[in-house]
Amino acid sequence: MPLDAICLAAVREELAERITGSRIDKVQQPERDMIILALRGGHVPQSRLLISAGAGDPRAHITEYRFDNPASPPMFCMLLRKHLTGARIAGVTQPPAERVLEFSLEAPDLLGDMSEKRLILELIGRRPNVILTDHSGLIIDCLRRVGGEMTDSRAVLPGLFYRPPPPQAGKLDPLSVTEAVWRVRFDVACDPGAEERRGEGAFITEGERRLEDAPGAEERVESGAKKTVDYWLLSNFTALSPLICRELSWRAYGETDFRIGAVTDGGAALYREFSGLMKRAAAGDYEPNVIVGEDGAPLDFSYTRILQYEDALDSGSCESFSALLDSFYTKKSQSERIRQRSSAMLKTVAAARERLVRKLAAQASELEMSAGRSYLRECGDIITSNLHMMKQGQSALVAPDYYENDGRTREIKLDPLKTPQQNAAKYYRDYARAKNAEKFLTEQIKVGETELVYLESALEEIERAESETDLIEIRSELISSGYIKEKREKKDKEKPRRSAPLSFTSSSGLPILAGRSNTQNDELTLKTASKTDVWLHAKGVHGAHVVISCGGAAPDEKTLSEAAAIAAYYSSARSGGRAAVDYTLVKYVKRRQGGRPGMVIYTDHKTITASPDESLVAGLRNS
């Protein structure tokens, strides 16, 4: 993974500078594998340290994102709150070339005396872990309990003494390896006979010899020449990610999959690039670098500039490793988590929308058929005027059509089991039914179209939900609307906390608010906002209600433009270019009679165009 031991060392150095001396104010566990420590004091007045032990994204960094607490905190979270609340972070360390971070803490014990504790984050293996120990190394508890009598793996259990992860057999520390050892390894990989030609091996230490005699060494030698340079680096050195190994191969030989057997310079170019990178890393010369795809999404990252993709992919520096990791992992994982949790709701609303679309199509077809009802009344009139000519048992009547001026006749089908009077009455009944159907269908289609607008707005809300609280509010709204059945909950269950509207501050210092859901749109516009505030909404599409709290004064053009950009961004016009945005005073906005939540009508408005600029919106948004 990109977060190798050297990249983790860069993160450790940054964290040590920022959080050493801070105190832990709050402990939060929003997810099974994630711990959030709210910090105060130190070099940064307030910050949040994210520690993740997720199998796909283990990491530690300062985060700008806020997470919702679960209704009931997990037991491990409660234990951390007991031991760490009020603790001072004394330092952040890392064992050499290991993907392990140790946070040294000075925490009060049960008697109130300060004692040393360690919070250890292991980013190794398939199951990363978070472990809390006391000053002697005794494990107080851990996120994942590992081992026991029935397994040979390293036991990580409360009551046992913490033992560091064993080093990777046969691999060398790239930051401390000597040139002589490096060349021995590379010569053996290039030429299996190199070991014999070295004679007595004057420059090989006993420790190096044991590494070469390790199990599997012969197989590695026999197939070494067929391997690529990046594979050889990955197999022989710890702390190197596949990305860095490919980068070193590209810098040395211009190819990411260059074969060991094709090396003609004895590995001189490769060692030059390898040693240069390791010297910069040992000196703390790191550069947080991110690689982005054509759509602007981050694809990879490293602690040095990556050149192997040339013009195929863009890369650039970030202001810090915390900002890099927050963008690469937290934003993506939050979006994925929200997507997973909203999928069932999205499917339910989408199915309801499709049913309504089909229903409206059928009603439109019936309405079109009812438009020809005058023909039925005319048939009834013609039958009535020709009763004297008709007999029971007729299957059709051919009579002059006095509704036409050219003297043509009309053939009218009859029911032979009915009398002429009954046939006329049937045509009149069908006419009355069609007339009533037109009125009923017109009303139903109008109601259905309003409902369709609401469902499409609900779909748009779900897609732009940013937290579980947003989804809970949208779900409550859909329950009250009858689209989702309410589950019976325990009476003593804590009610979910309601989220506040999205908050922004314009470049002129004026507060701007935006609703997260239809219900919140109603509350913001019709209850919270002042009548003299300015209200904005993307024209003709679904979106958030946006309010500029200007205290009755007219906002400046810059603020109005920024608020319009927010309205465009939080609407279904987000994926397009420039969008039209209507704005007016809140006093001119009224609830639509009989409409669903969020549906309003407004007057006395003006229209401006705005671009849904994500970077602009992010810059204006409050934490």
C-alpha cells in the first residue's frame, strides 16, 4: 500500500510536531475500526486526530472531517475515554522501518496520579490493530483481540505483555543497508554464480551470510534473473511500497517492469537512485505528493514526487500529509460508507418513482381516450331520434348522421340483448363516465406530477447526503410521507441527533446557510430565517434552500455570487456548467398549498448565473 514505513515516518514527523503537548479532550469511535481523539492545546489550539485500523485504509493523521457518534458508544471507546480523557501526548515514535506508530501518553490513573501509557497503532498484516498498554507494556485492551491457546500467532490480549511484531524474514532495512550488502544481494539476483566467484567473501558479515542462507534463498537465486527490478526491491527490502519500487526502476532504467537479467551496469544506476532516495528520507526531506486521474480523483500518493506516469496522469504537492491522507482516504471512505448505507433507501425511492412514472403514463393514455367522449353522446342522440325505426335484437343501426353536413350515414354498434332505449342509455352512461374520468384524471395527474417532483428531490437529497445524520433525517421525512415503513424501536432508545444546516461564511463575513433535506429546507426558510434575509434556489431544478443572513441590509455582489454558487452546487445542476439561480427576500417565499416538504412558491425574484465550483464552496464552508 502507499502508506509504507517511510511514508509513515513522514506522517510521524508531522504529527510529532503538531500534537506533542496536546491534551485529549474527547474520545470518539464513529466506526468499528476508527478512533477520533479531539485535542486541545499544544502547537495547534484544537484539532482532531484520526486513527484508523481498517483493513483497507489503516492510517493516522489530523482530520478536518466531523463524524457522528453512534447512539451507544462501543466498549473499547468507553475504555479509551476512561484512560485517555485528559491525557497529555508526550511524543510520537516509530520503530525503525516498521509500520507501527506509538503515542506516548501521560494520563491520570485511578488515584489521580500521572502515569505513562502507550497507544499503539499497528498498520501491518490484514488486520491492523489499536492497542493500549500501561507503563510496563502490559496490554490494557485492544481493538482486535488476537491469539490464544489454540493458535501459534502473536497473542494480543488484555493482561499479556505487548510484544512488537516480528521483523520480515530475509528483508533488509533500506535506510541502514550498506552498499556492500546491497551489491551482494543484487549480484546474486543477476548471476547465481556470483556467490562462488566472491571467494572467501571478504566483505560479507556473518549476519549477512545468515540472510543469504535463509529458507528459500536458492529458489530466489535460480529465478532471480527472470524477475523485474521492482519485484527484487520489494522482495529484499522492507518499508518500500510497490509504487516506490516501480518508481526506482523507472528512474534507473526508464521502465517500471525492467528485468533483472537485462541489467548491464551491475545495478549502478539503480543503487544511485535507491541511495539518493533513502538519504533524503533519512534526512527528513519528504514531499507529500498525490497522483490524480483524469476526473480529478486521487489515485495514489507518496512521500516523493512520482515521475513514472509522465503525462498520462497528473501529480502535485499537498500542504501536509494529514491533508493528503484526509483527501485520499477519509473523503472517499465517507462517500463509500454513505453510499452503502443509503443504497436501500435509494432503491426504495427509485422504485416508487418508476411506479409513479408508469402510473402517470397510463393516466395520460386514459385521458387521451376520454377526449373522444362526444362521439358517445352523439351516438346516444342518433339512437334516440331513430327509436321508431329500431327493433330489439338489432346488432347495428345505420342512420343519417345529422352531426355531419354532407349527408353521410353513421353505423352504430348495438347490443342485441338490449332494447333500443337501453342501448341509447348505455352510450349516455359511457359519455358521462368519460366526462367524469377527464376531470378525475386531470386532478390525479396534477397530484402525481407534484409527487414526482418530490420523489426526484428526495433522490437528489440522498445522493448528496454527507453523514448518517443526514440519512436519518431523510428517512424520517420519507416515513412521514408514507414511502418507507417505520420500524418499531425500543421505547428507551435515544432519539437521533438532528443535524444543523450547512454553514458558510462569505468573503465579506456574512453567514450563509443551506438546507440538507426537504424538511430542513422548510425549517430554514419558513421558521429560522428572518423575513428580510435573502433566499436563493437553483432555477427549475431540485436543490437546497440557501439563505444569506444579512440583517435586512442588501448583500454585496461578491456575497450574492458566492451564495448563488452554493445554491448551484447543492442542486441537481451540480454536474453541469453554469446554472441559473433565483433570489428574493424570504418574505416573498411561501409554502406551496398541499405540497410536500421543501416545496415553496416565490415572487419578486431576480435571476443570476453561477458556477457550482467545488473548491469555492469548500473554501467558504465552516468546519
